[in-house]
Amino acid sequence: MSHDFRLQISRRNASIRSTYTVLVVILIFLCTAIVFGIIYALGLPAQAEKAFGKPSSKLNTWQKISLSVKLLQQQDALSHPGNPSAAMLPFEIAKDESTASIIKRLQAGGIITDPSLFTLYLQFKGQDTSIQAGKYDLSAAMSPIQIAFTLQDATPKEINFNILRGWRVEEIAAAIPTSGFEFTAEAFLQIARIRPPGYSFSEQLPANSKIVANGSPYPVEGFLLPDTYTLPRDADPVMLMTAILQNFDKKVDATIRQGIAEQDLSIYEGITLASIIEHEAMLEDEEPTIASVYLNRITSGMKLEADPTIQFAVGAQAGRGWWPSPLTVTDLETDSPYNTYLYDGLPPSPIGSPTLSAIRAVAFPASSGYFYFRALCDGSGKHAFAQTYEEHVQNACR
């Protein structure tokens, strides 16, 4: 083999080794880049989770990476409102309405500006399938993330709690479990057992010991004015009680209180009488006349003989409801200070929550000579009034 041939082979081998070395370096570089790329890509979901919270468990790895990349690129747009000065707008979602339809209407209403980004966020969180039907208040002053979160819960943030006419404290408490409030009926009753300070009528409410001795443990009985009370869902029983008593203090104004005083009654006595009238009168326009009957009886020293007071006394008996009707002979013989057939004067406390109209009837009663009344026989809810017992008997149904 010639020297030149051996030299050519040596140079070719060197070239091959050089090329191989370059290829190895390139391969190492590419592998390193791929490894670092994978590490970076796999780290994106962690960054996205830190920024947006846990992603949907239904996403696979590559979906998480893909959505994470897109969301992180527009993180500011997701976390800031489109129009900070925008007003709140009512927005209602129908049952079974598609997510695409909802997003389209959100854009049309100016509530969101980038429906594609909003859709990606919903998909990342898995919230695209959990939007709740219902009524909302939404605004472009909310960030897309806030809007998406809001659409997951149509539960009203406030509760409208209704106290119906004539309800006693226990009936009000019984309505709490289905009201949406987070506290219990017993928690409300515990507050109702305390004589509340700071109201214009507070000092006229009997002390707890006196109330208990007479058969009712609730000093506020009668002062929980029937009305609709709007409070936050997370309100506690003190907040509810405060709203109710403040409402009474506001609506039973100085004019009404002066009218009650002119009947020679304290505010507590006036509310007690109004609570009886509330359960006797079916029609509001008869309340002043029924008030006159009881005031005439009080003035003349007659017993009130009001059935609702006995209903209040025996209503706590198991299985009969709070206002048992008809009353039995045994009921009429019940030895209770609330039995106005046995005991003179007003019962020791109100027997429920009178409406403002019943309270006004006590303050401004009709001027009449009536001492008796009874329901007409036509089912109209009206009453026949009489000055004498003989007339009262004649008004009986036949």
C-alpha cells in the first residue's frame, strides 16, 4: 500500500470522526433542548394552577399544557375587568341553555370582550359544564374570572324573609330552616328570649322571669312586625332580630303611639290588644270596629272572652297546631292567664305579631257602642256587631 493511499484513508477517517463528533454534539444539544422544553412545558400547568387555581380533572396532560400556555399568555386580560366603570346588568340563564349561547349573549351585552379566551378559561377550570341556570347581576367591571365564578352559583346573595300576620315567635322560628339562612331556628329562639336593649319600647317589655312565669318565654312577642326583611344570606340571628325590631320602631311612629296612649294603654298593652284583633279580623276595614268592641269591654270591666287568647295558651299542645280550631269545652276551661274567659283584662303578653293596620286600629278605633261581634254565616269573613247580648244571640247562624 502506497504512502499516498494510506494518507487518504487517514484523512477520510479523520473527516468521519469529525462529522460524527459534530452529529453527537448536535444530538446532545437537541436532546438537551427537548428535555428542557419538556420540563418547561410540564411546569406550565403548575404556573397556571398557581395563577388560576386547580384545573379540571377531566383534562389530559397535553390539554393542560396547551390551555396553560394560552391562559398564561393572557393572564392580565383574565384577571382585570374589561371596563371598570361599567354598570351592573341583569343576566338570566335559562335551564338547559348551551354554554356557547351563554357566552355569545355575554359578549353581546358587553359583559365580556373576548369570548374565545373566556371559553378557554371555562374549559381549563371545567366550569363550562357547571354554569347554573338562574338570575344574575353581572358587569364588565368584573374580571372574566369573577364572571365565570359567579355563573357557578345562582343562589341569591340576599334572602327575603317573610313574617306573616299573626305569627307567634315559634312560627317565625319554624320558617328559618327553609329560608336559606345558615343559622338554626333554636338560635333565633335564643335571641328572642332576651329582652332587647336600646329600642324606644325596650323598657316596657317585661323581664324574662315575668314572661316565663306567665307562660311565654319571649319578651319580643308581638313586636316582630309582619313584613319582608331582606338580609345577606350569611346574616346571623342577631342581625335578623335587629332588622325586625328596628322596623317596628320606625313604622310604629309617634302618631300611632300617641293614639294608643289616648286609649289609656301603654305601648305593650296596645300591641297585646292589636295581636288579638289580628286573629279576630278577617277584613282590614273591620279592625277599627273590633278594636272598639274590646276597648268598650275593657272600659266597662267586662271580660274580653277572646278565643285567640285561648288558642295561644293551648296551641303548644302536641299535634294540634299553634292555633287549634275549633276550641273544645276543655280548652275554654284551661287555667291560664291567657284564658280571657276566666281572667279579667288583657292577657299577660301579645299572642302573636299584629300587622301595622291592627296596631293602628287600636290607636284609632271606631267610635261605637258595640260590645259583641260574631262571624256572619255567609263565609265572607265579615262580622255582625251588637250592642246587647240579646242582639248578639239573634245574630247567631241558623
